[in-house]
Amino acid sequence: MKFSVKNPKKTLHLVSLGCTKNLVDSEIMLGKLKDYTITNDAANADVIIVNTCGFIDSAKQESLNTIFNLHDERKKESVLVMAGCLSQRYQGELQKELPEIDVFTGVGDYDKIDLLVHEKRSAFSNEVFLASDENERVITGSSYHAYVKLSEGCNQTCSFCAIPSFKGKLHSRTLESLVKEVKALVAKGYIDFSFVSQDSSSFLRDQDIKNGLELLIDEVEKIEGIKTARILYLYPSTTTLSLIDKIADSQVFVNYFDMPLQHITPSMLKIMKRGKGVEKLNELMNHMRSKPNSFVRTTFIAGHPGETLEDHEILCKYIEDFKFDRANVFSYSTEEGTAAAESKDLIEQEIIDERAEIIGEIIALTTQESLESEIGKTFEVYVDGESEEHEYLLSARKTIWAPDIDGEIYINDNELPENEQIKFGQIYTVKITELAGDKLLATVIK
């Protein structure tokens, strides 16, 4: 996602790569640099910031390619900043190898970005930065939806993941800080919220509170003006049946269940250090699915060291049978410093990619089935604006869906009175008439 800020004097071009958690940090940097005018013209920007991702090889490569491309087109006197996860993870090597970068900073200094840019100085704090209600953010991409970060870091020890090595242990925000931030955003007109972190279901466990998310749901429900909310990134071993019940019973939180499973066979869950037996996982997943109008999303890794052909086939069958509404699959990527990187059971890249492709095809079919099941139904959507497809089509999203990842609905007809204009950022009831490719078509009813 690219952003840009305008000021007759100084202009800023910011590129935020990777996850929505990165996006929140990028929005804090925009808040600290609000004296700058945001611009999409990188070639003439006074300051260029790339908030990098260092999660897997493809993300690292995208970050580096973005940096090099922006360096090639920037004006001579501009300041080029490399911030975020990749910068934090490889700070020593990158500072030696990338003389074209003017300012290096990692994941601890987002709130000092104005000083670093002004002084053209690099900095890497020892502690990861955790947003608070006092940090002013420039919300991007929506006039009604905002992401809210619950915590930083992670206490899990998944075999394939390097995030704890540069983000540290779980560090939750206080409930009071979150409530204050959400109230401030509601006062600015935001009505839809996605709560995010590396491991959302562990929220407040570092403060010896086991049911942190349930307490959050109670507090958010008391805030007047919120229409919908959802929680992203639940972790299997810290998600309980009572949390699922709490979400399902909520008047504000939608029945959106996003739990990256990564695998489903006992041997692979053990190798991956995922901390939940298959029986318990099935119990959780079936409980989510049993809730009315539930929407279940997950992620899998194909070709992790030690995965046998039988493990792969069992996983394929599971995905086919469960019929996730949405899912992602990643080809295993060896990350230095992780337990999996030390494994003697590495799988050839060709086989990894082949397995990922097979899983991807199954996911495409289950996603198509999920979309087809919507035809003829009536439900509420957020109308975002004109679609990029055609000026006569409006772009909308089912209120339960998360922005950008779960799909887009085209509104091509409406039954409102002639004098009633459809307003962007509002909720409307639509009827789904057909599915064209991967896009649902809808008529606005009220």
C-alpha cells in the first residue's frame, strides 16, 4: 500500500509493505510527519519511507526491490528511509551493504521518525515500539474502517517463524489505552474496527490475564457508535471455546474467525511446535463453524521440513472437507535462526512448490463454493466507493469480511427511491444476484 502527504513546503512518499500490523506503524509515522504533504510522486518527494517486511524470502525481496526502485527514481537531495522488520532483522548487514539509504530504523522508533528524518540519523531501539492512545495516526485507505494493534511480539515458538527473534516477547497494551484509542477514532467517524497483533488470543497473558480478548469485547461493546468489529490472528493454543462463544454472542463483533492452522496432522503439528493436538484443533474449528453465519479463514504452510507425502494428502483432504471460506497457502521458506532451519529433513523446492500449488487449487475451489453460497442471499455491506472495474459499478464489502483480503462485491443496481443517493462508508442491505468470476454482483435494497 502506498501513501503520500501534502505541504506546500515538504512532501512525503511512504510505502507500507507486509501486514496490517505494519500498516498501523506506518500510520503512526504519517502522524509524526503530518507537517509534510503526502504525495504519490516519489521522484519529487523530499522524504521517502519504506516500512519493510522481513517475514519470508519473497517479502524480503519485495522490500529490497522497492527500496532500489525508489532510490533509482528519487531526486538528489531527498531523504530515503528504510524502516521496519527487515531493517531491524538485518541491521548490521544492511547498513554495510546499502550506502544509498540515508536513515535506517527498525521496529522501535516509529514515534521518533520526525527527529530521525530531520537529523538524517539512524536509530535502533532495543525495545519494540508499541502504539498507545497518545500516538496520533493518519488512518489510510478508509473513511470508516481502522486497524487497532493489541500487542507486539509473541511468546509462541513456532519452528518456522523468526518474528520473536526481532520483535521480542509478547508485550500487550493496556485495556484502558485501547479503549481510549477506539473512542477517539469513533469520535472521528470510524465505525468498523479490525483488532490485530502477532497472536491476538494471547492478549494480556503477559499481564497474567488469561481472558484478555473477552475483556476487550466487553469494553468495546460499551463504546457507542461502533457498528462492527473483528479480531484477526487467533492462535490455536490460546483460543478457547468460551472466547468463540463470546464473539458469537457479541452484538458488535462479527462471527469472523481467523486462525492460521499451518497444518493438521499430529506429527506436523508437533514438528512445527504448534501446541495443540488434532482433537483439540478439530473441536475449536467445528465450534467456530457451528456459529450462525460464521466466516472461517486460515493459513497453511506447504513443504515444511519433515512433511511426508501422507501428511500432505491428509492436509489436502482436511481442507476439502472443512470448506474454509478463505485460506492462504505459503511455500515453506527457510528462515535463519529458526528451529526448522536446523532440520535434516528439508524438502526439495520443486516438491514444496508442487504441494503449495495443489493446496492453492483446493482453496480456490472452496472459496468459489463459499462465494456461490451467497447467491440469492440478502445481507448488509459497507459501500466503499466507485469500483476500479467500471464507473457504473460500486465497490462494497460484506460487513463480516475484513478489508482487502476477503473479496469485493460489485453493486450494479439499486431499488432505493430516485432521490436517495448511496453514501460511501455507510451500511446498506443488498441482495446478491449472481457471481461473475470471483466477484459477487448485488442490488441495493435499503
